[in-house]
Amino acid sequence: MQEAHAEPSTWLAAAADHHASLSELRRAAAGCRACELWKRGTQTVFGAGPSDALLVIVGEQPGDREDLRGQPFVGPAGALLDRALAEAGLDPTRVYLTNAVKHFKWIARGKRRIHQHPSRNEVRACRPWLHAEIAAIAPRVVLCLGATAAQSLLGADFRVSVARGAAVASPLAPFVTATVHPASIVRAPDADRRRAVRRFVADLKRVAEWLGEDARREQQVESDRAKPPSAGAKA
């Protein structure tokens, strides 16, 4: 497929038909003009991680550090996420990390760039890129962090506070679920932060259990296929 075309829906169709790789999607998204955020962001911050990842984690949008470095989850929230994944028994290097919106939305406050929540239109404009990433990877689990990511993939009526940690039926993956964004934990007071981290790790452990159950089922299927036919079976 030609890489010069940065129309998101075109690339989603290509990924769904297995005609576009993650590297091709990343190059195409670098030229995306589907909303106005490209004018303020330093660059498109596409997802990062292995193309065969079993777990895709989706956040809201890149922050200041991510915008400058061109990688998702490299700030304080990303550091907390890495620690929590490891504590839950999940290898952070085997996870694909991305965001619902690929450009940093911000306002100036002195010399600082302050995060602003993306609008529904901005989330909608970027959704085909997110769907294309998921289609190209075909993960077993998609984990949404925070309301923006969850509502982008699960609908505007989804509430993390109501359905946190629950498996939600979705064509995107066998398991789709949501929890809080680690940035909210980073901002919490010390006393609340420790409790919030424990609950966050518990959510990730549930994801690890799903992946473990899935792996055991696949092993059982492979074992059954490898068994020789019984003596009474017809040739």
C-alpha cells in the first residue's frame, strides 16, 4: 500500500485486511492531518511495542515528555505503569503501548505546556489509527487506561468507575477491559496513592490471569492435536 496517504480510515481498512504492518501505519500516521492537533504537537506519537504482543494498553494521549521524545508512556505515569506490570507478573517489554489520541494537546502556562483533555471530535478523528493498531496486532487483551481510552473503544456511555476491571464483550479482542490511568495515581496524595497502586496492580493481575488461562487453553488444544488416534478409531 502507498505510504503517502495519511487518511486514517484508509489505513484501518488496510490493517484489517492484513495489508498494512505496524511500521507502515506508523509512517503514515506521521503525516496525519485528520484534526487540528498536529499543528501544536511536536510530532505524532504512535504506539510502541512488539507486533505480536498479547496485551495492548491504551492511554489517553501523549504528555509533554512523550511529545518531545516521540514515544508513549515515557513520563512518570509510564514509570509507574512499568513497575505495576512487573509486580503483576507481566513483562513490560512484551506489551504494546499506545494512546487514543496521537498528538499532545496543551495550553501554555508560562514556560510550561499544560495537558488538556482532547475533545470528542479529536478522539473520533484518531480512532481509526487505534483500531488499525489493534487489527494489525490481534492481541488477546486490550486494556484501556482512563475514561478517554475506554470511551473511544467501548462507547461514550462506558464508565470506568462502574465497570472497572470487568471483561467487556468486544470484537477488538477476546478480553477488553478498563481501569484508571496511572497519571491519576501519580497525582494522588501519598496516603491515597499507596492504596490506588495496590488496586491498580490487582487489575493488572486479573489481566495476567486471563492471558494465563488463554495460554493454557492453547496448550491443551496443541496437546490434543498431537495425541495419536485411539486404537479403536477408524483410519
